[in-house]
Amino acid sequence: MNKLLKGASKMQVGHLDPKNWKTWKCKIQVVLRAMPGAVDIVEGRRHRPTLTASPGADKNTTSLNDSREGTDQICDQQDETGLVPDIEGDVLEEQDPLTEQPVEIETESGSEEYLSPEEIENENQSKALKMSKEWFQSIGSPRYVVAPMVDASELAWRLLCRRHCATLCYTPMFHSQVFTKDPKYRKDNMQTCVEDRPLIVQFCGNDPATMAAAAKMVEPHCDAIDINLGCPQSIAKRGHYGSFLQDEWVLLQKIVAAMSKAVSIPITCKVRVFESIEKSVEYAVMLQKAGCKLLTVHGRTRDQKGPLTGIASWKHIKAVRCIEYTNVDGVMSAEGNLTNPAIFEGINPVSWEIAKEYLDLVETYPCPMSFIRGHLFKIFHKIFTFEENNGVRQILATGQNLDDFKQVCGNIREKYLPYHEGQKQCGFDLILPPWICQPYVRMSPENYTYKMEQLSSNQGGKCVYKLCKKCCRNKCFEEELDCSGHRILVFTRRQTAKRLANKDVVSEAMAVDNV
């Protein structure tokens, strides 16, 4: 009773017809407001789930009846405001049909104040927040998180990052529909091991049932399941997932609710922000109410991608709630982690040493060669900005096995180790030597836009039309042209498609004639 009633001191029930137990059952009621999580608080006199006393029961015995069976008469008597008439202050002045004595339902004594709907909602949110924090603490309260990265956050890379202070890792994004239908896709991509915990598996998709089915498949192998609501790429737009769902709040509520119901582990979301801080906060609150237990906020909008990425908005992140600036629970790194896997350790390791450590892990936990090549390009990105290293770069670009990639590491080590040990003096005017793992510094969106507008200074050296690759591609698509320099074959491919289409038409015509 303490859990159900707050603020009522005493309620009396009396004179009921002993011959009509159904009426007796429906009339002995205390008006309750049912809220999620079994937090039911008295509010006003509106008809809600009923608290009933059973015939012959002890005077203090009550039970909660959530069904509407047997309450038709009461419901029919409600006035236009929805209030039950003839009830003064929620006290029913009738008598026990067996003893002819008033029946008293004792409740917790205290204040006559009832909780408002806002207070009830706040109480439920507080309980949900407490549960989320308890789960977060159960996985070690991780502060340093490796982001989900397509073709990049595979098992070998995750283990490398864990060796260098990462405390939580995400898998790459998996497409929920393909994951549920293709066993080979699941086997090739969903790889983990005992050391790979805590782990969050990320899915993309737009169908609640499919997302729930995918979640059930990975539930035994991870600590939580994440919904990708941040991917801004064109493939996400075509597939209708990622950040292109952020305007469909009703659908997102259904997806989060379906996944939460399907599994016993938490459902989390990774989102991008809106231009408006207020809308970003509303978005976060909506997901939380739908069942999201952990929210990762990427402080960029959907349009901030590629060369126009720009700087993340820490004000947006703080409004939704780095570690020192916002007092959030943890920080996630993606691109910064790719160029320096020891970013959470607070050091800048020697590039060939971290690369060799990664290749050793790949030998134990194999992954596609394209993944390895991509990681090494990121680790050695500063070295490859020097034209003198084009030969080594070419070996990496065309490498087909681990031996080729180890050769790249060996060549770079042989060339730069004397500089690193101080045996040779380098004339690089840089903050960090090029052989040290360091951030990739993007050009600002303003400078990039200006650069692209200056076509005369961006002409492709091999371009047939003396344009940069982006402008060349646009020209070829609009005017149906080819560019051998950029290997853009729009005209050739369209002509081939037409010939094949005509060939099919002729074949069909000949088949008809033969018939």
C-alpha cells in the first residue's frame, strides 16, 4: 500500500448489496493513476485501475485490479469531466454486507498532497537513470571509448586499442537486414573473444522487427546494442538509416522500444546534433523516454562530413549533458584513434612500433587485407605526405599479404630510426616528427571551399579537362563524357548498357518469331 498510495490518511467503504458481488467488486475502489514501473500514485478522482477488496476478506486486505471487468456501471456514471459522481473526497460511505459495519481501508498517514503528473514522470525518469547508471558501473564505468567504424573497428584493432587504455569498444556498424539473413555475413563480421569486453554491437536499419531480431542474435556476445543514428554518408541516405532517421521520431521510438523488449541488455544510441541546441536536447530526451540507456552525442550536424566536417560543437554536447569541459561519463574517439591507437594512453608512439603490434594481432585474428591497408595508411599518414616516400606508399597500396605490409613497416623503420635515435639531424619544421603517431589535421571548411573555387590552382595534372577530380566527375555525369586521367568512364558505361539492352530486345524478338 505504501507504494500505491501517497498522501491519503483513511478511506471508508460501506453499504453494498450483498446479492450483487459484481457491483460490490466494482464500487469498492480507490482511484489510482497507473504509471510505468509499478509506481502508482493517487491523483484526483478520475476513473483509473481499481483497488478492490474481496468478499469476506480482512478489513485491511486489498488487491490491485488493473482490468476494467466489472467497472461498467462506474464508467457509465462518469460525468463530462471524466470524474466519478457521488464520491466525496474519494470516501465511499457504505457498509460491509456481512457485518453491517463500516469498512476502513487503512493507508499510510501523512500529507494530503498528491504527486503531480510532472512529479510522477520525474520519479520514473530518476528510476530509469538509476538503472542505467547501475549497468554502466557494472561494465566498469568506461571513460575511453573506441567508436564504431566501418571496415576499421574489427577485432584485431579493438584489442590493440584495449592494450592502450581503451575501456570500451564498439563493433563496426552492421546492416540489420543483411545480418539477419546472411549467415556468412554474420560469421565474417561478428568476431569477438574473451578479452574483447566490454563490447557494444552497433546496427543500422529502419524496421523495428528486423532490428529486434538482429539484437537477439548478438545478445549473448556483448554488453549492449547500439543503434546508428549518426551516419551522414550517401549510402545511409539511400538505405534510409543513420542520421537520415533523425527527423522520424515516431519510427525511432518504435525501433528503440522493439529492441528493448526483445533483449535483456541495454539499448544505446549514437546520434548527431541538430543546428538548434534546444531541438538536440528534445531529441535526446525523446530517445531516453523510448528506452535508450546510453547516449553518445557526435557534436556535428548531418551536413558536416568529409572536407566540410569542421570542429565538433562542444556546446551541443554539454547541453545534452570533453570530460573536463562537459562532465560527461566518457569520451569516444574515431578518426583520432585511427591515427594514434594510443590516444587514450596520452602518448604518441613511434608509428612502425604500433603498426607492428597491430600486424601481430592480425596474425592471430585475421581480417580482410583492405582493413589492414587502411589502418597502415592512417598510422603512416604524415610520412606519406613526403614525396620521397612514394615508393613505400606504392608497396602499401598494392600489397596483398602480411609480408608486404611488414615490408612497409621495415622500410620506414630503417629510414627513420637514425633520426628517432638522434644519430641524424632532421630539418623538419613540425610540432611532431613525421614518424610519430599524430592527429590528422583537416583543412577548415572555409579554406576548403575557397580552394575548390580556385579551379585554376586545382587542375588535375592528368585530367583531360584540366579540372579537379570532383569537378571532372560532375562534368562527365552531366555531359556524358569520359576522363582517362581520373578513370571516369561515364560515356563508355552508358553506351555498354544501351548495347546490352538492345541485344536483349533483339533476342526477345527473335524468340517470338521462332514461336
